[in-house]
Amino acid sequence: MFITLEGGEGAGKTTQQSLLAEQLQQEGYACLCTREPGGTALGKVLRELLLHGDPMTPLAELLLYAADRAEHVSKVIAPALAAGQVVICDRYTDSTLAYQGYGRGLDLGQIRQLNHLATGGLQPHLTLWLDLAPEVGLARSHLGDKLEQEHLEFHRRVYQGFQALAAAEPQRIVCVPAQGSPAEVAARIWSVVKPRLPRRDNSAS
């Protein structure tokens, strides 16, 4: 099973990824946690360029995210899924649509084509959108990378993008309110994930 965590800055994706993995392992599922960008050796280099390097054009940014994703799917995600693991990925294709599409204003159709090319058509079985107002999320974040330092209006456009994506694909993208303690949010996530999990005898095949 392929699960992705999406949301704006400060929504708690990294924390919730760890908590969900712990819960899955307690239930007997083999689990892999990974992230974009940065889930491979190449991805780590690209992550540094994207989040901490010199300013770049929106198109260059988009193409670097696609390169990271192509390597990531081929070398990490697809092999783990083939081995029967539950893969939990911190950001995936929806982030590119929200940030580079709605946030930067690049063409959504072209982004979808590029996402399809980079992933070979691999879509998550379930996407958990951690819904948190951008003002709240930015107050939580540490302003440590270029995306976190973008102006508020950019983050509002990104948030509207996630809203639109969730409305368009309600069967795959589930909105999870991200207010409250990490344990409270984790309980909401588990209530969504648990009914969708494969049977354990199948997950190990």
C-alpha cells in the first residue's frame, strides 16, 4: 500500500509519518518511510539545491522536483511496494501541483504530464492532506528553507491548491484536520488508514 502525506509548511507531516509508521509496525505491517525531495542519494543533492540553494526559475524548480521523483520511484518506492511493504511518503505529486502549479502559477496540465512521466503512472492508494491554515503553519515552522520564507500570499495559493485537489479526488485524498496535539492528529489519521489496509497475509506477499 502506498500512502502519501501532504500539506503546507508546519502541518506536522514528518511527525505524523513517524507516528503512523509506529502504529503500522505494531499491527504487524512492514513499513518504509521516505520523503520528497531527498529520498535517494541524488535526491539529497537536489533537496539542498531546491530548499537552500540560489534562487531559480519556477520551471527549473519544477524539473528538479521531477528528476528527484523519477529516481525516487524507480529506486525506492516501486521496489518497496513490490516487496509488500507499506510505503509512507512525505510529499509526492500533489505537492508539485499545489506548490509549482497553484503557488508558482505553472500550467497544471503540463505538471500532470511531467508527474506521470516521472512516476510511470504510480499513484498513491491514499493521500492524507493535513489541513492547517497557512498562517498557523508558518507560525509553527522555523523559516529554515526557501519555501518557508515565501510570502503569505504564496502559501495561501498553495493551500487553495490542496483544497482543489482534495475536492477533485475525494476517494484518494482525505482531509485530516491538523489542529490539536500530535496524538490527536495521529488518532484521526489512524481512523482513516486502518479500514483501508490490506490484510496482513497479503501485505507480506
